[in-house]
Amino acid sequence: MAKEIGKDRLGDFFTTGKVRKRREWRGFKDTWYDYTRWLYIMKQLAGFLVKPRNIKAMFRYRWMVNYLAVPMMVDKHTQGLRGPYLRICHLEQDLVVYDVAKLLDNLFRGDRRIGNDKAFSDKVVLVDENEMTAVMMGFPTLKGLSRETPSTYVAVLLNQTAALHYIDVAQEYGLPGDVCPMPEAEAGLSIDDDAPILGACAVQCNTTCDGSLMGNGVISKRLELEDGIPVFQLAAPLRHREDDVQEYAAQEIRNAIAFIEEHTGEKWDWKYYFECAKRVNESTRHRMDWLDMNKTDYPQVFGSNLALYTETNYMAICGKVPEFVEVDRKISALAEKAYKDKMMMAKEYRHRAIVWGVQSHFYMDFLLWLLNCWGIVPLTDMLSMVNTDMIAEEDTPENREQAYYDMAWLTENMIMRNRTHGGYKVLLDALWEYCEEFNADTVILWEHMACKALDGMHGQFEEKAREHGIHLIWVTHDLFDPRIVSRQGIRDQVNRYMRTVFHEEPLDPSLEVLPDDHSW
């Protein structure tokens, strides 16, 4: 039991069951802080479960049982952390937990099966999981809610097997087995009639791939034909870096806003929009500051501390929740002080890595494992390298027109989509530019076997890595389906490379092989 970073054998905490042997000792101050945040999570769970409608939902929807693992999910992203890094992680994770709990409560409040609050449901706009929620920035009285986020995406963060039933259901109904398991699970959820039913209307986007379009097609037909919920398909341009598509993109935003106004009776509020725009810009500036620190010898906000929070704040929140900007400021204050003090998250940094590709590292705390086991610093990842441009934030006639183009740009550059569309420059060439900017010697490249867009460029990635003298570690996986490649199977790919190519021994040998296939 050690206070200092890197003194514990973290692998010894694992058991062959779902939970670990005991909580980590981090010295009195950090252990007490971690314990108080554990109590906060338990309070959130208790506050959620005390409502009868949420208890009812626990028994109605099979994916809800995974939320009993929320404390374990937070624990796995804090292992080995001390001082400012522990606090940064809790600031982010605790706020995400709070926001998801609020999302679930709202879903069940309007759900025809559970709360059946029709007046509330009429103020709900359903949005798909991969959608940038910029079109909701001007509707202060409406709720933009995603059913897929808590039922499939977050559920898999809590329990790696959470989506398997829905993947199998989709395939039983004839959907192909080689499609990405993420949209397949979402389609299976709808086929299985295991999603809340609510909303005045829904907005879907031509998100990241053909698999997403397929899944949205299944979901939209059920929404429209069985549930009576009209759906708008927001078709963002694929060549999103080209100037000649921006007028069309802006018109799609206008059409989506008009659709929402028509079906909810609410009108676009420019005052509220520009309040949200200010928050979007401030969050963008904070993220750019964190990335700038990560280009130095003393990176501060990286790995899981950067990745999961960026996904939530950038795309799902998009300036609509003031608490996220408040947390941004606290994170920046902690990071700036740690940077001045030249603090490190692990006892040794051996390699500086960019993590690229369609990633599944949240489900198994992979980024912390890279750091603690092999001393590989995951400086940033593909999903965190999103928009860095400022959008118009002052309410003027000119900026009202510009706002449509800004919302279109945010939608075109939403997480994942901004790299899988737009040509090889945004996926291939940008990677090596980031390697140079961040002084990275290694790329961890997730090879999602069901992602045809990225897998088709395997040879080009290999060629460019040799050309730039970058170590390229391929990590094959199948995203939501751990039956194809297990957690240890993923780690073994890194273990082999580190031993055979770098000829290195792990910083913490107890982490090289873990009995965690059945853990949360």
C-alpha cells in the first residue's frame, strides 16, 4: 500500500470475479478524497433509485441492470492516480455520471411505459447517439435526449458484455454479422422493443459509416410507423473540408431547425444560442490549452482524463450545460499548477503515443494500462482531435447568418465523423502531423475489424509509419463485442510489440496479464 505514484503492483488488485480485492491506498489525503467521491457516486445512485418510475425502469429494460456497476466504472479510470490527476478524473467522471443520471431520469419521465408525462414528452427531441447536438443550442425549453447513449454506449462502459444480446437480436433478424457492433446493437435494441418511447420528433444524422445509416434506418422506421414519432434525417456533407459544400450544409441545419419548430411549436431563441456558443468556445479554448501542455515534456490532461470527457462535453453537451464549463475551469487550474510543478502521472514516461482509429479503450481502462504497465503516455486520441475553430458568439445580424454555417461545421466535424469522412488527409496525413506536433514516437492504432473505412487503409498507415520513423502498434478489436477479441487479447498485442520490438520489460509486471475477462 503506497502513497507514491507507481509504487503499487496494480495487477494484484484484480480477482477472477467482477470486483477487485480492495480499494487502493493513496495516502490519507488522496484516499479520503477518493472515498468522498465514491460516496458522491453512491448518493447519485440512491437519488436515482428513490424515484418509483426509475425502479420500474430497472425491471422493464434489461440494460438498466448495468448501472449497478457505476462505482466500478469510475474506479477503473482512477487506478494508480494521485494528486491533481485523481481530482481531474473525478471532476470529469462525476459530472458525466450526474449528466447520464439526469438523461435517464428525463427519458423515463416521458416514456409512455414508465412515467408517461405527455406534456414533458412533447418538449423532447430525440437525437441519435453519434449526432452533434448543435441544432438544439437555440431551444432552451426543449430537451434533446438520446436513447442509445445510456442503453448501449454507456452500458458497455459499465459492463463489456452489455450489448451482446442486442447484437445477436439484430443478426437473428437478418442484419449482417460483419457490420460495426455499435449501430448493430442500437438497431437490435429497437428490434427488441427495449428503448423508451417518447418525444415530439426525432433528428438523426448520416453519422460515421454505412453501419450507422443501416441502424438509423431500422430505428427511424419503428419510430415513425409504430410509435408515431416523425424523424428528420440530417444529411451532413461527406466532403466536409471543401468550401463548395458549406452552403448545402448550412441549409440542412436550417431545415432541421424548421422541422423541430414545426413539430414542437417552439421557436428558435438567438439569445440562448449565443449563450451556448460562448460556452462552446470556452470549452474549445480549455481543450486546446490541455493539448498544448501535452506537446511538452510534462503533459497533464491525457488518456482517459481527456478522451471520455471530450466525447461528452464536445458532442452531447455542446454548450447547453453550464456545469461543464465550470469543470473545464477547475481542470485547467489543476493542470496548470501541475505543469508548473513538473508533475507526472506515472513514475516513468518511456514513450509518447498518439492513439488513433475506432477505439474501445474506455471499456477496459486501456489508456491507463498503457501508462502504468509500459510507460506509454497516450497524449491524445482520434476522438479528441475535433474542432479547434471559434464560432460566432456575439448576437448580430451577420452572426445570426454565420451561426448556421457554424452549426453545420460542428455537425460535419463531430467525433469520429471528422476523421472517417473528408478524404485520406483527415485520417491518414493528419496523424503524422500530430505525431510531429506532440513529439510522439509511437502510434497505437486501433484496427476495428468491422470498420471498413479505416481497415481499407492498413497498408498506407504501414507505409507512412516507416516513412516517418514512427513505431506503429496495431490493436485489433471488434468494439462492443469482446467475444471476438478479449481484453487480454487486446493487451497481448501491445505486450508482444513491446517485448519483441522495443525489447523492454513492463514497469509493472503484474499488469501484463490480468484475470479480468469477467470483471466490470
